[in-house]
Amino acid sequence: MARDEINAFLGAGTVYQGQLSFQGAVRIDGNFVGEVHSEGTLIVGKDANVEGQVRVGQLILSGRVTGEVVAQRKVILHRTGNLNGNLSTPVLVMEEGAVIEGRITMQPSEKTE
């Protein structure tokens, strides 16, 4: 898979409820309520709104996430990113302007060399 390849896309104006499991990368630009489970990358666009439990390998956040987030590798919050809930990740990258309201837990990845 190419580095920038997105396997699925929930576009602006879409509303989805339920459970999302995937491999690779998925981008959400609409509204999603439910659970997300993957070892891949979840990209949340700047106009997106995600509510629920997110457990992914990596989260790239430009929009809004409300709920518990567990990322196995990394979380990147762009300046428009807003996370309201608890976050657990070994690596957190935040641009100036990004907002987190909740508890942050950072522990080394379980896969150490």
C-alpha cells in the first residue's frame, strides 16, 4: 500500500452509525457515531465529527472527536483538531491551536526493540 493511499472514505455530509473496522487507512469527513477498531490509520478531516470509542494504530485529527481514544503508535492533532475525552498513546504531536479536553496517558509502545 502506498503511504498516502486511503482504503475508504466517508465524505462530507454523510452520517454513519455503527462499528467501523478496517485495514490500511480510512478518512472520515462526515459524521460518525459508534466504535472504530483498526491497527491502521484513521484520518478525521477538519469538518468531521466522530463520537464514540476509537482504537486505532494511528490517529490524524483535524476535526472533532468526542470519546475515548487509544492509539497504538501515534496521535497527530492539527491546529483545527479538537479531542474531548481520554487519550492513550505513546506519541502525541500537537500543532499550536489544537485542543484536548480530558486525560492524557502516554506510555511506551508495547513493541519495544
